[in-house]
Amino acid sequence: MFIVVSYDIVDDRRRTRLHRVLKNFGSRVQYSVFECVLEPKDFTRLQATVQPMIKRDDQVRYYRLCEHCERQVIAIGGTVTQPPGTLVV
């Protein structure tokens, strides 16, 4: 599944920790946005890892893109996360 994770973390230290965690699950595409191609069990593990890090004033959002929506993503500049099974010619 293709997951877009965005976050707004108030504390610099927690923000850095979250960034390090997310790097293990996906690719950073904006300052506080990651794209992740995950199996359901890995998505569950990601959520379980992130949850204890989040405090009252923080926000983390997960956007699951369906296969049709995923094909509609338009990216200008940067690198584009390629879902499994994608062939780039």
C-alpha cells in the first residue's frame, strides 16, 4: 500500500526522532512529508512506533492512496517514490 505521512511536531528533538523513524519506512519528499510503500504489517508497525512519540500539540497524518489515486499523483522536481511492480523505462 502507498502511504503519505505528514507531520507537524512542535519540539525539535521529537521532530528529529520522528524523521529518523520515518526514514526507515519511506522516502522524504518534503520537509515534513514522507511517501512509504508498505505491507499492512509494516504500516501497523510504523503506527505503533510513532504513536508513543506524539504529544498533545503534535500532529501526524497518514494518507492511504488507493491504486487509482496513486497513479494520479503528479510530482514536479525531486525524486518520485516508485511503488512495487512499477517499471520505469
